[in-house]
Amino acid sequence: MAQVYGADSQIIDLNGDGTNELVGTEQIFFQRDGQVYEANLQELLHACQSISVFWGSAQLDPYSKAILVNGLRYDGTEQTEDGSYQHYTDDRYQLYFDGDAIRIY
């Protein structure tokens, strides 16, 4: 059994290998060599970015088999007196699972 975080979850074959994955807007559970693994999408996105990303919202698109993420990105170099950051952009990411890795576009 697995508990998926986020608003929506689906059982879907993301990578077309004939085996379904359990997908939420923040996690993917997949099976490899008889073991079940979890990919925490927020943690992976933060770890691979050279800048910080605030995870805003996410939605699974079953037709493109992508998780669409909206968030804010800031470089952390310019901070105002109240501690907020002045320079940020509204970013959109598409996350795909190819069976071996999470691909970010």
C-alpha cells in the first residue's frame, strides 16, 4: 500500500513499458526489479535546480503523461528589508518519467 500526497492521483503507465505507475501531483511510485520505489517530485526538482523553486501547484495531464508544475523561482541574491526577495519569475515545468529518470522541461 502507498499513500500519495497531493490533490489527485492516478494509476497510469507513464513511460509506455506496459507497467502502471501510481502517480500523484507530488510523487510517483514505480516498480523496478520487484521493488517499489517512490520519487518525491518536489525534492527532486529542488535538488536539480541551481536556484530555489517554490512549488505552487501541480496537475497530472494523462494525455501527455506529464505532471505540469507552476511555481516561483528566485535567485536569492537581492533581499528586501522585510526578508522577501525582489527578483522572482513565474515558472512552469513539465515533469516526465521515462522509466529511469524524471525529465524536467
